[in-house]
Amino acid sequence: MQQITNSSRVFLVHDHADLHLHQGEIGVVCSSWHSPTVAYEVEFQPDGKPIRLLLLSNQIHFVSKE
């Protein structure tokens, strides 16, 4: 299993309909926090407009390079 770090490409596990982001949407990790729990600030660009979310590790998955 690949470790998620800054600049990693990740995809959403679930929809965020209120922000027009859908399961499978790909974003880039901008920063991470490790206390009190692991969380990632991820930027998505649906329709070319950047949206940043703070997401827990179970809300995203690493995009493999295959």
C-alpha cells in the first residue's frame, strides 16, 4: 500500500454533492496533519475551479501510477 504524501494524487471514496465533487474525482494533496488524527488538505479542480477540502485518510485513496 502506497503512503499518501504531499503532491500525491488521490481520489475521493464518496460523493461531496454539496461541492459538486463525486466519487472517483482526482485531486492533489497540498498538506497533511498528523495530530490529533491523520488528515489531508486536498485540492480538486472540477470545471477548472480549485476547491480544497480537509479529508480523513479513510475518505481518499492513493492513485496508482499503473
